[in-house]
Amino acid sequence: MRILVFNAGSSSLKFGLYDIAGTETLRVKGGFDRFHDGSCDLKLTVDGAHHRLRAPHGDLAAAIAAVPGILAAQGIDGINAIGHRIAHGGALFDKPAVLDTSTLARVEQLTPLAPLHNPANLAGVALARQVWPDLPQVGVFDTSFHLSAPEFSTTYAVPQAWRDAGLRRFGFHGTSHKYVGLRAAEVIGQPLDRLQIVSCHLGNGASVCAINRGRSMDSSMGLTPLEGLVMGTRSGDVDPGAFGFLSRRLGLTIEEIESALYTDSGLKALTGSPDMRDAEDRAAQGDTAAQLAIEIYAYRARKYIGAYAAAMGGIDALVFTGGIGENSASMRRRICDGLEFMGVTLDIDRNQRVDLADRAAPELQSWGSRVRVIVTETQEQLQIARETATALAVMRPARLVLPVAVSARHVHLCQEHVEALFGPGATLTPEFPLRQPGNFAAHQKVTIEGPKGALHQVRILGPTRSRTQIEVSRTDTFALGVEAPVRLSGDLDATPKIRLKGPAGSIETDGLIIAARHIHMHPDDAERWGVADREEVEVRVTGTGRGMTFSGVIVRVQPTAFTEMHIDTDEANAAGISGGAEGALITAD
Ligand code: ADP
């Protein structure tokens, strides 16, 4: 698929042309800026060669209209789709969306959340629709990746009326963090959903993201791109009490304070220049203001990295990207120095010799470092092209119906724990078989005991497994008084500990999870329906009092599976299901 990507700003336009089909090839990329008196600066990269010229395009409309000619000059035609970067998707867009009239109306409603960025992005969409009226146009949102973050990381502790008005944390740079996470996973050679990564995007705008097993769990930017790190011209974290203080002390208005926090703060306020290269040069010449700015910058970044490592219970990799993350060996060094306590040890020579040509993503940790330190160029346009291609991938036909079963809280035990709870030599006694072949509900039951309370008479499911696993609902976690992550069965690393009590003894074990909603699927059904192992699908549950659509349902293709979807009791209650129901896989046609 040949995809043209646009990132339209208020006074600039970037574009890239990608062929995405198994391999990913950048054919041409370019940027127009400094529109003035009917002309602009144009940078073009073709076959790895860079060109700069002053071009006769006076505004965004003229720049977009010039793109077909630029592509034709390279012998490129036959574009299949256009992908647009859209800054803010609010809580509405958790994935890319085809930009038809009704979607565009919904994006427009989000303008108050991103008054500077969304209107420029939408102007780009409107102009591209004029130039290519017959091509599908897809919006890829900077915020979507972060919509997976749990409520406790996205909720501000402010009055309900403010939250009802939409005040919450979103996070930005999502496309970059996702790309960087995927690239790091490639380098490490493990799937992203097995890794805990802190991604540091350090450019003019800067943010840190906690990528917990493939999903954004937290990001340093919040409602707006102001929160978090020190940036080129943005302040990052400031006590919100500053508004009252500055209004009383200096008589400033809200608009004046807000504008200064966006455009006259950060490195610019601390050093006089928004550019890290200037700060580093001046600091080296003895400028104490620049020295302090660099220390503040590194300290803030290090604090966030430590916080996110704690939030995820440890990390496998720390990844740097963005102009500063990619190019400043000394800033990477300052940020990593002091993180040895959590397993980050930088190799000084490797850090000094970074070469990112040909999409390289070198590792900078020293031998024996528990955590990998990786640098990679961010490729937001490539990620937008990928997501545009995925959004438009051939839609599946036919309505696919499968049974939905409700899993009450239960426990899987390893043999050692069976004996610890029920006495030496004890084995599980089957009481009745379950629908998944070979599985049974055991006669024996246990008590799960947490710091707040206990759940009694909890069913054990057999046969025994290599590792004990306790599956509860979110409501149960409050009854127990512990937090539990949403995980697929068997994915038990870094899960909380809990006490189990049986008639012969008690044990403390990790393995407490809220089971991710999933479908056990026989390979024949997977093939018939065109879904793959670990793919996430949507299922509309029908035949119940209320009806409900579940998204993010993970397909598990297993050779002996009886095809069936499993949800927990909270999910069943929300959908008004008791016993069982039917679900239909939703296809986009
Ligand atoms: P944007 O967020 O606008 O895409 P970039 O990712 O290009 O910005 O990052 C720009 C920042 O990177 C600037 O602060 C610039 O000074 C910094 N930078 C670029 N090269 C270097 C370098 N060699 N050393 C230190 N900082 C650098």
C-alpha cells in the first residue's frame, strides 16, 4: 500500500511517502516552512539525499497543492491513502479513524482541548480532501496510545464538576512512544507486550512514557502538552498555585500566564535560548544559568524515569529519542547517572559513539546492566503510515458468533501449593469437567486473604499448572485491598503477592491477576474468521438484558480449544449477563 502522510502545523507542513507491504520503504519526505511573501523554505529527502531550496508556495494550501508535482517528479504515482497526524483525539479516538464527514465533525468538537494544533491539522485534512477527493484519509491521533492508561494515572484529584467538563490527563507524543517501544522490542527480540519500557522523547517538546507490556500506563504530559519535563519553551511541571500567586503579585491574567508557560518558559526562560545545543555550549563556557538549566532538565527527566520504573515494578529498557535524546551524549549520561540502583548502567564509550544511520537503534548499556539503554530515531510518519495501512486493511466479511462464558473468581495451583494447602501427597479431585478439554473444577476450595479482607470458598480449577495463578475481578481486588494488573493467563511476572489458606496450611504467592477478556479459539475457527493468535478484536454481546460491546478481547489460538469467549463477573454484571450469552465479532464492513 502506498501511503502519503501529512503533519500540518499552523506555519509548516511535513509530509512523507511510504510503501507499506511487508517491507516499509520511505520514498520521499519533505517539509515546508517559513511561509513569507509567496514563498517558503522547502527541505526534501529523496533516496537518502537532502535538498534545500526556497520554493514558490506562499501558504499551507499552496504547499499541499505542490505535493503531487513533487511526487510526480520522482516518478511516483498511484497513492492508495493519506494519513494525517492529529494532535488531540480526546477520549473519543483510541485508534486511527477514517476521516469522513461525521468523524471530522467529532474531531472539530475537540478543538478546545488543542486550540493551537487541531485546527491546523484539520485545515491540512480539508486541503488534502480537495486535492485527492477520491482517496481515503485517515486520522492518527497523538493521544490514542495513552487512552489505555488506567484511571488512577489519568484522573486529577479535582472537583467532580471539573472532571465532568473533561479535565483529565491525556498524554501526547503517543505515535512516537509507540514507534519507539516497537523498535526497542525489535532490538531486544521480544514482543512488546512482554516488556516494561520507559520511553523518553526529548525534542523541543518532551515527554516520558511508561509502556507497560505494550500499553501506555502513564505519560508525563497531561491535559495539555505543558505538564511534565522541561521543554524548549514550555515549563513542564509547575505548582498550579502559581496562577493565584502571579495574578496577585504581578497582576497577570490567565491568558498571560498560560502564554508564558507555553512560549516563554523552559530552556528559553532559563538560558535565553530554547535550543539545547546553545545551553550545552554556554554551560561549557562557564555560563552558570545554562549549567543550572541542564541540571534541572536532567533531574526532572531522571525523576520521571524513576517514578515510572516504580509504577511498573521495574523496567527492561530505557529508550531515548527526539533531537536531544538522539544527539546529546552528555544529557543521556546525566540522566542515567544515578539510576544504577534500578539496574541502569551506561557504557560510556557506547554512549559517546551513537550512529543512528539506517534506522539503527544501538544499545548503550554496559555488560551486566540489568536494563537495556537504547537510542533510536523516532519515526512518527512511518508509524502513521503503518496505522493508516492497518486501519484500511481489507475488512473481514461475515458475522461471526461464539458463546460467551462468565468466569467467577478462581485459582490455579502448582502441585507444591496443592500439598502446602491440602497436606502432603494431596492431589486435586475433579468435581465436574469444564468446556475447555482436559480442564475441570476441583472439589477443593481455598480462601484468598488480602490486607483488607478475605474471599472464602474460592474454586480451584485443575489440572495443576507450573505456576499458581489467582484470577479475581476488579471488585474483588477492593474486597481484598490490593491492586492487580489485567493480564492474560500465564503472564505472571511482576504480579502482586497474596495469601491463600487451605485446611492444611497457608502460603503467600504471587500470580494475582484480573484476567484480560479473551477468546479461546480453535485453529480452524481462527483460520475461517481470519484472526491470529494474540490479535485483539471487538465482540458485541447479544441475547442479554442490556447488550454491550467489549473491545480489546484477546484471541488465544490453541490446538485443542473449544471456541468460547471468557469474561469475568464484573464484565458480566455490566452487560447484564447471568449464566452465558452469545457474542458477535464485529467487523468493519
Ligand atoms: P521537535 O520536537 O521540534 O521535533 P527535535 O526532536 O528536532 O524537535 O529536537 C530539537 C532539540 O534537539 C533542540 O533542543 C536541539 O537543540 C536538540 N539537539 C539537536 N541536536 C543536538 C545535539 N547534537 N546536542 C544537543 N542537543 C541537540
